[in-house]
Amino acid sequence: MTKNFLEIVLFGDSMAWSPGVAVGKRYADFIEEKISSALGENWIVDVAACGDGGNTAQEGFERLERDCISYQPHIVALSFGANDSIRAPDREQFKFFYRKIINHIKQNATEHIILETIPTLDPKLHSQRNNPLALFYGGLEAYVEFFSHSFIRETGKNENILVHDRFKIYHQEIEKEPELREKWIQKDGVHLTEQGNEFFAHSLVSIILPIVPQIHQVFVNAENFLQQAQLNPIYIDCLSALKTGNLKEYLSQSQNLKRLMLQKSRSFSRRAIAFSDNEKVRNEAMIVECFACGFMAAEKIFNTQEKVIIEKSRQWAILQLEKISDDAAAKKLIEYLFPA
């Protein structure tokens, strides 16, 4: 039996993939959980974390087709500007590529775009707090407000695009409760904690849910999406590395690309599950989804020393892998994640 399917892509820099927290506790995970709960069992909601750490808008545009358009998203949330304020040659280049991303998404994927500001570049914690440009503009937050946030808001107003103004929301909330600063923002002064991810997921979901009735379900070839998920070269390499016992070494290299490509296998397999009325196709897609989740958790586990992140990522992975626990390769992956 087929289901309704909703694809949301979080496209941007590291804020879109949530470093420093467990898989299962990312911004994308909380959004997916909250929307799934709101829509009910007749829907499969997929929220793809397609952020790449350090990206400027130009770098995002260069991978736009692979990491956004190819998903055929119904809704895209854009998060760029923070890295541009530090790394882009000038503000005009940021504005040029930001507009270019928006126009390309509108022309090739969807008109349902949400522009996001970042909650903070904390002037007491962030590594760029003494950046000369930041100091010239009166501090890091004042600078990012000038460089990117003002343009993001202006673009939203002029082009009738929704804005999730996390910067404004954050500062309104910490003015009332200053202790939220430490609860929501990691010690690097920019990335969200688990609690911060959940809070801003809630505020983004409140913007997304009214859009859902406008989404038209378009039939797609489920077998084609399953094939793309199965033939993903990173997914294939992970299966091979699992078989040869080199999974940890493999996932410890070129992490960003592997994270992005494993996300794609998970998302594409879930779309195949939603749109297929063929039990064999659905079962094959579920196997890919489970392994992709396991590999995503393994990538996180192998690249952190934080015990809490490791344990929570393990628990998320086991919930997925237990669906195929009789599979020999799945048992081996579980052993990797839970070493004796």
C-alpha cells in the first residue's frame, strides 16, 4: 500500500547537518519526528540533512544538483551566510550566489523555499570574535546581521519567500531567559546543542505544516529511486568495507562527502518505500534504508570521542537495524557499533 510522501531538504552549511550531536538528535531528526507525528501514519516524511561544513553560498551552488535538486524536494530550507561573512570575497558575491541558488531551486525543484538565518555567532565564544571586519561593524553579530541576515530578510520580503528568522527568535528568547544561551549553543559559539536543535525544529515545523496542504503528490518510479539508492557508490563502498573489516578506516576519511551520500541512500530508499505497491521493492528499499542509517551512525561514532554522542547514535542505529536483524551483514554492522 502506497503512502503520501514529503521530502524536505535542509540545504546549507554545517548548521544544516548538526555537528556535535548524535545522529537521531540532529536538527533534521527533530523536524522529521515532529512533522511525522503531526501528519500521521499515512505519510512518510523524510528530512534530508544536506549541509556541508564551512560552505559559502558559492560552494553550495556548486553541489546544488547533487545534494538538493536530485531529491525532487517538496520544501527546501536554506542556511547560508555565516561562512560567507568570513570567507567570501565580498557581500556582492554572497548575494549573487544566494539568489542563484533560490532561482535554480524554483526553476528545477519547488517554489516552497524557507530562508533561515543562524541563531548566533556568539561574540564571547566564536573563533572569529576578533575578526577585524567584525570589530569594525561593532561585533561579530552586528557584522553577520549586516552581511547576510539583512539581505536574507530583504529577499524574503521582496520575493514573497518565507523566512525562519532564528537570529531574531534566539535573541528574543535569551533576553527573557539568559541561561538558554548555554543550553542551546555549543561552546564553539554557533552550532546548536541537542536542546537547541529541538527548539528550532519546533519553530521551523510551525512554518512547514501550513505548506503541506499545498504539496501535490506526484507519482515517481519507486524502482528507479531504489536503484539509485542501491547504486550510490558510497553506500556500495560501505558494504564492501563492512565485509572486509575496514569500515572504521573507510568512514574516518572524507567524512562530509560520505555523510551526504549516505543521506541520499536513506532518503531515496524511503521514497521508494512510500511509492511502491510491490512488496519485493519495499522490502529491498527497507534493507537499504536500515543499512544507510547504520552507516550514518557508524560515521558519527567513529569520528567522535564524546560518550553521550556515541551512545545515542548507537541507540538510533539499533532501532533501524533491528528491522533486519536476521541479515548476516546487519549482525556484523551491529557488532561494529557495539564492540565487546
